[in-house]
Amino acid sequence: MKRLLFPLFALTLTTMVSAKTLIDIDGQKVTLPDQSDRVFGSSPPMNYLLYTLNPDKMIGLNFKAKNSNNGADGEFLDKKFLSLPVIGSFHGGGQSINLETLMTYKPQLVLVWQDDMLVQTVAREIEKTKIPTFKIPFREITDMPRAFRLAGNAIGEEKRGEVLAKYSEKIIAEVKSGVSKEKPIRYYYAEGTDGLSSECDKSFHVEAMNFAGGENVHKCQQSGILGLEKITFETLLTYDPDVIIVQNSSVFFDLKNDPMWKNLRAVKTGRIHLVPVQPFNWIDRPPSFMRVIGIQWLATLFHPKTYKVDLTKRTKEFYDLFLHVKLSDDQTKKLLGAKQ
């Protein structure tokens, strides 16, 4: 591998005509290319962050854009993005990354998710290539404005990053204020093919739901990188949540009509909702910038009497700003209809 990486590394350096020094989240000085036109995200959250900043600067993806958790419809996405090669991931659940393959795409910069459970492994692997890296915090909802600014500065999209940061700050503050005085609503996050896989209460996979005024009924310690903790239906019966958030559309319709699930309070009261996934998942898998609209959607489900916003207007506003898509009334209705 060393014989191959060395000439590729030399080729990468020739593209760094000028450089800039930034301070990373650890307070360390990091030298990055002054103009980064070929950037790779080491994890799915970083891929999608790059997309909203400038998709033309992306060299590839971690996994297929369209998958069980993300609609990735050409109706909402740039065609160039949809044709990007799948370079691979450090995180399993898809095509594993090969460093030699990554180098053939001549990346000038790699954005690394600082909150990734594998961040040290990822950093060590990328360090072998000598490609400049920059760590971005993105676990907590309140990290998102900072992430837009840091990533924007890193890839030469400072103005775009600032616009997205200011908008997300406004929404985050509004949602936080809107649910702060309410008793958290008890929710269950139904994943897997039977709805009996879920996430622990402090997992980053449920960060959006917790922020929007929810309390996860499943208290546990995450047992693996991917989450998806298995429970029994008997356990779910004892939880008897007020609201159920379902990740998969085929599972959603099965659960609504399942005689056993109809014994649950949330199903009886019609408070079982399907996560919107166009063009990317609104809350999770991966947790991305889509959470800016996701927390608004969730807050209206959890606390409809106190968090009152025009979600149709907000959805159009979000898609225009973050995705450069002007939604029609029918498109917006279809997107929000996922909760029915």
C-alpha cells in the first residue's frame, strides 16, 4: 500500500497551491487547502452536510444515496449528487472504504464527524493518506449552527455556512422555547422489519426526538455501533408509549393494522407517525441537517397545543434554503402526509 499511497499523496499536495490555517474544535491549528474543490465526508452526516453547503465539491458518498432510510428522489436532489460514486464507509452497514480507492479520487480535504463513536479509528486511518482532515461536531441539535460555520470555512463556503447557521439558530431557539415548559411526551422509536428494534434513550439516533420535547421509553446502554437494540413486544406493552415514531414505511402500515399493536395507547389514539425521508431522513440514519425541519415536525406531534407553527410554510422555507427546491402545495402535502 505504501508504494501506491506515496505518489498519490504527492499528486494531492500539488493541488494545494495555497493554504489557510483554521482552529479546529479541539483548539488546534489545522492547515487546510485555501480552496477545496474536492471534498469527502468520512461519515454519512458529513456527506449530507457537504451537500447543503455545495454538492459540486463532493467527490463521492459513503453508501447508495437511495436506501431504506432515505428517499433520495431526483425530484429534490441535484443529478450530479445522485451520480456520485460510492467510495465507501468506515462504519459498516454497506461498502467498506479502501484508502487506496479513496486516494484515486484525489480528495483535497476530508470532513470527519467529531462525535462519531469510531472517530479515533477514522482519524488514524485517514492519517495514513496524509489528506488534510477537519473535525466537525454534529451530534447535538445545538451543534448544527457551529457545524455549518466550521464546515463552510473549511471548504471555502463561508457565506453559505453563515446563512444556514443563522437560520438553524433561529429554529433551534424557537423549538427549545416552545417545548421547555411542557412535560416530555413518552415516545417509542420503532425500527427494524418488525418495529421491535429501537434506540437507547441517550443515543444520538434519538437526539432530535429528545430535543423536540420527547422522553424515550427505552432506557438502556447502547450495545453496538449501529444501535438497533432489540426488545420484545411484551416489553413494549409495559412501556405503553404516548407516541410511536416509525422509521420504515412498510412497517408503519403493518403496525397500524396489527391486532397486537392496537392494544398500545399510541395506536388507539392515532399517535403513530411515519418519519418523512425525502430527500433525506428528517431525524435519523443519518442524523443530518434535515433535523432542522425534523425537530419542528416532531414538536408539532409531541406538543401540538403549545408548539404551533405553520408547518407547510416552514417546510417550503426549509427546502428552498437548504435544498434549493421550491415546493408546490402538492409536494409539501405529500411530504407531511408521511405522518398520517
